[in-house]
Amino acid sequence: MSPRVGRVAFNLALFFARVSGILIPLLDESSPSFYVNILALTVSIAFLVVVVLEVRRQARIPPVK
């Protein structure tokens, strides 16, 4: 993964996680949008973890000459 792709993926995941996290207290718990928001938060945090682990893994791999 190139550094640009990693940065864009990280920023997108962080943006979606922040927006979902901010909206949780504002939504009614009995509405379907609350559960969609919880799902979006879970998926964005999982994606963020995958991106961070992938970038850290590639940072340890020595470059091929």
C-alpha cells in the first residue's frame, strides 16, 4: 500500500468513525437509524484497525531493491 493510499484510507475511516460516534447520543435508541449508525461505527472502526495494522506491517518489511 502506498503512503497516499494509507493516509486516505486512514482519514476516511477516522472521519466515518467520528461522525458515527458524534451521532450516537443524538439518535433515538428505538429508531432504525440508531442501529445503522452502530453498524457504521463498528465497520469504520474495524476498517481503521485493518488499515493501521497493514501500514505497520508494511513499515516493517524491508524494501526490495
